[in-house]
Amino acid sequence: MNAESALAETVRIEGTRILATLVRTVGSLQVAEDAVQEAALRALRDWPRNGVPDEPRAWLTVTARRVAIDLLRREGVRAHRERASVELAVPDLPPDSMVADDRLRLIFTCCHPALGMEAQVTLVLRTLCGLSPAQIAAVLLISEAAVAKRLTRTRAKIARAGIPYRVPADEELPARVAAVCAVVHASYTIAHTAAGGDRLTDVDGTREALRLARLVHQLMPDEPAPTAVLALLLLTESRRAARIDDAGDPVPLSEQDRSSWDTGMITEALRLLDESLRRTGAVADPYQLQAAIAAEHARAASYDTTDWAEIVRLYDLLLSVQPSAPAELARAVAVAESDGPAAGLAELEELQPDQRWHAVRGELLARQGKFAEAAAATRLSLTDAITAPERRYRQRRIAEWSARQGVT
């Protein structure tokens, strides 16, 4: 691997951890971000000449820390922070803090109750998770321009109100857990289903989100939301190996080899979901409902024996408490499986079209034998928002239907 590739891989996998460690050390998000960026630029100059270091993350962390110290010294601020950065002896942690992981610590830190929930989640997804405004917009179901405005307003409020980047004390954690759960869930969602690019799934991203979900659950084992989030992620992750073929292309749920599903994850997830529901008196929140839907798939011995009517009922409950376009589309698919493709197509007519809508419509039309219409609908789904594997899969479907109908 050449120097540029090694740097890109290190930043992709370790960049946010480096940032989290540095924020704890210097106490300033802006200084930490600037320092990490400068360290990456120095690596671009140094590594091609001197070779990739044995420990790239450590090299970037040390370099970024030195840059941060220089920035603080030049600005003449927080001299005591500067000394702590040099000596690495005074971490900014409450005594005996429950939060030991640097990255999770920064998530809790950024989820400050002085900021609204939407602002907290957007800030963390951009700053700590390194997501682009387009990616954030896709998962939060808002426009890219709205994301940019929200970030600008949030940063301005932090500066104006002097909101500190301080690790919350243990008794402050419950007030921030809802936003933390939203961040972890959104991080997994984006990694699990990429928007554009060459890969269907960011495996490193899903593993990191699952790791964080476990840590939040371990911190707050009696809180129902972290328990439900962990259950949901485990159920989804349990099917990952079956979801992609040897070429990296998607395998529909109906064609997946269920023997390759991770039964250990499924068993753990079902237990966690039951625990979470008991704590809320069986009054389900959105995470619990999504986990319950995933659990129905996990329990079914085959695609044909899935209880689709129950899944439709669960989607109805989910939409009553948390309406969203993806859930509406998934419900339409479940209706098609329960009551036939005509019923699913009727449900689609009530929804706003996007690339996923066109792809689902193509599949349902093909089930009715309307192959020319199915091919035409699926062509409309081939936008820049889909990954290369998904594009290949849909193009194969178009070719198959075109051949069966005798169209080009």
C-alpha cells in the first residue's frame, strides 16, 4: 500500500478516534479539528519520503497534538491546557467517570442539553463521524442545505453561549442518552446502506457503530433505549454475511442463505429486545418497533413463512410514532408480500417517488408479468444516489426483464 492509500485508510478508520482523543486533551473542538487536518497534510509530505510509520495512528495522534499545542500557544489561550497537553497528565475527565472510551466520551460531550436534539445529532455526525452534509441529509431525511444551516447555527450558539466541551458527570449522562442513541443508530444506518460509492456496506463503520452501541448499553444497562438500539443493530448485523454475494453485489432477502445468519447475534438481540420491552411496559418506542420488525424476519424459518401481516402491523405502529419515507416504503413492500403485488403498488401510489420507490415499483410490476413497465421503472432508479453494486444488480434485473419482454 502506498503512502497516500495508507493515510486515507488510517484517516477513514482511525480519524474520529484521533479527533476524540485530541478534544479531550486540548478542550477545543475547533483546535482539534484544525490540528488533525494539519497532521494529515504533514503525513502527505512526510510518508512518501520516509515511508509509512509502523503505527500510523500513533504518528498522526502525536503530530496532531503537537500542532494543537502550537495553535494554543500562538493564540495565547488556555495556558494550563497547553501544559496538560505536553505532560499528558491532566485528562479532562470527571473523577471516576463511567465513560472510558474516547470516542464515546466525545459523543456524550457534544450532546449538550443546551443544544436541541436535532442540533446535537447533526453536530456529532458531522464532527465525530466525519459524515458529509449529503450523507447526514440522507439519514436525517432533510435537505443538504438544511444540514449546512443547522451546523452553522449550532457552532455559532456554542461559541456565543460558551458551551464547554466538557465530559459530563455520571449523573448528567441520562439527559444525553437519547441523542447518543440517535447518533449511534444513524452512524450504523449510514454504514450499513451506503449512498453512492463502490461498496454496498462500510463494514468498518458498522462494526464501530455496533461497538459504540455495546458500550452505551454497558454504561446504562437499565435504560430501555440503548438496549433496544443494541438489539436492532445486532439483528441487522446478523444478516450482513448473507446480504452480499462474492462479487460484493446485493442479495435480496428472499434469496439469502439463512444458514449463514449469525444465530448468536440473533439470540442475544431477542433477549435484549424482551428486556427493553419489559422496562417500558410493552409500550414500544421507535427503536423497539424497528427491532421487533427485524426480529420477525429473524424468527422466520424461510422467506415464505415470514409473518408479513404482523410486520405490516408493526410498521403501522412505527409510522404512528415516527413517520418517515423509508418506513412508508418498507410498509408498502410488506403489504405486497402479505396481500399481493397489486396491493403493494396501490400503497406506492400514495408515496413520494425516489430511487428506492422506482426500484420497488419495478420489482412489483415484474411480479405481475409487466416486464416492459418493470424495466422502465427500474431505469428511473439508476441515480447517483445508489452504490455501484446496487446499480449492477438493478441493471441485471432490467436486462432480464427486457429479454423476457423482447424490449431493449
